[in-house]
Amino acid sequence: MTPKNNITALIITYNEIGYIERCIESIGFADEIIVVDSFSTDGTYEYLLSHKKVKVVQRPFKNYTDQKAFALQQANNDWILFVDADEVVNAQLREEILQTIANKNAAEAYYFYRQFMYQGAPLHFSGWQTDKNHRLFRKSKVKFVDNKLVHESLDVNGTSKSLKTKLEHYCFKNFDDYKRKMLCYGQLQAQERLQKGETSSVLKLLIKPIWRFTYNFVCRFGFLDGTKGLKVCYLNALSVYHRYAQLHRLRQNLNVKPYGSFGKERNYAIGKESVIS
């Protein structure tokens, strides 16, 4: 009998066939694997249904934070391993995870650094070399921050540390797929910034994407990744452009209704967008 590790692995998905299989295989050491699927149409849901160790729930996608918070509620263990469908926990990282949760003096949450994989090969620069996220944590000690719609973050009641081994991130399947993701992120980030009262302008629309590309390609050594770095830096800059274009459009269509004694507080009626994870 396989010993219990008292850990739940969580994933949210939409159309991840061809990647989700490797992800599920890599987290098989978890006692419980729960996947929240946003009504995939490519066979992802059927694959998950057929997997004996996976519990799959279908739920409409609103934003990343909302979907991940829902997934967290489904877990039965306190230790949570949260991965994306295009991420892989290699053998070395698996051992580090198991040693960590077995340690009585473990922190409440752990960051994972990620190795960005470009069509199966590692991308070493282009702004991704210091990318990290909370991936391992105690359910009882965290909550997702409500005002983040994308690039969700955790509010940790306790200490956060980092694991040494990187999580493999197979995000770049092809140019069109990565472009779709970047545009989706830009759209959600526009809604975030609208809620915070940020404005857009022609100057921001021009300067912000140029700066993002220059920073990642030059300052973050994207040019050392060659053509791959050029494409990734361009698409990340495109996401920034889309963010401010969307923000400008949303503010133009904004219905602002002041209320309260001095009209200092406002309701922001944000137009509904069709967003896929």
C-alpha cells in the first residue's frame, strides 16, 4: 500500500489535452487530485473522467482567482500543491515537496521558481528567469487575494519560503496558443486596473508595451534566447498593449454612479467579457 502524504493536488483546466496527461502523471504521489474544468471541448474532460485517481468538477470560468479559490474549497487535505495543467513536477522537485511537508518546522507556504519551456526546450532569459509563484501551502493558513483576476496571489498567515528545484512550465505550445493566453491576461488585467481606478491614455498605449519589450529583451537578456526570446518578448508586450487598449475601451463605456453623502464612493459597472482560462 502506498503511504499517505496528506497532500491534495489542485489544477484548473480548459482544453489542455496533450499536456494535462503529463501533469497528472507527475503529481501521482498526491493522495488526492482534484481538477476544476471550464467545460473543455478537446477531450480534456473525458480524459479526466476516465482517470481513476482524479476527481473532476466542471464549472464556468469567471477569472483565475475565482476558479482557484473554488478549487481550494474542494480539497480535503491541509497541504495543497497547486499546479497548472501545462506544468510538470519532476522527480527531484517531488522529493523536495515530500521532505518539506514531512518537516515539523515547515513554513506555511512555499514559492516555486519555474523553468519556462519553449516547445519542449528551456528558455533561459526573456524575463522568466526569476518567475515564481506560491504552489505549496497549508489550506488553513492562506486565502486568495480577491482583487486579482489574473496572476493570482495568496495572503499567507505565516511564513513563506522557496523550494530549490524549479517547476517545469510548458506554457509555449505554439505562437497562436501563447498569443491567445497573453491577450486573455491583458483583458483580465484591464478589468483589474479599472476596478482600482487607473486610467489609460495614448501615451500609455505607446510607451508601456515598448518598455515591456525593451526591458525583457534587453535588460532581462531576452536576446540571448535568440528567435525564441524575440517571440516571447513581443507577445508579452502585446499583452501590455491589449491591457491598456481594453482599459481605454472599458473606461469609455463605464457607467459611473456616485453614491454616499459626498459622492466619494463609486460603483463601476464593468461590461462582461467572454474569457477562457
